[in-house]
Amino acid sequence: MKLWQKDKASLQEVEKFTVGNDRNLDIYLAPFDVLGSLAHIKMLESVGLLTKVELELLEAGLQEIYKQI
């Protein structure tokens, strides 16, 4: 039983499609996810939901993650 499994079994087709290459797909998509997050936090700062300091901290963290990928 998987950690996220509920009391209903999933279709084998869905299981085959969604399980197996997760790590490979995550590694491929990770840089794009970080770039999207960078754009998103800039928007949040521009509408006043993040301060400039918060934006700078988040940008630094995300840029470090991007380098590691």
C-alpha cells in the first residue's frame, strides 16, 4: 500500500502512467519550476503581498536551488 493510497484502487492505466519515471521527470522539470517560482514571487512583491526584503530572501534561496539543479 502506498502512503497516499485511499480505500479505492486506481486504474492500472493511471498507475502505469503516473508511477515509475517520477524522479526523471522531476529532475527535468525542476529548473522550469524554479524559474516559474521566481517570476511568481516578483509578481507577489509587485502587488504588495511580499516586502522587498522577503523577495530578496526568496530570490536568493531559489537561485541557490537553481544552481544545485
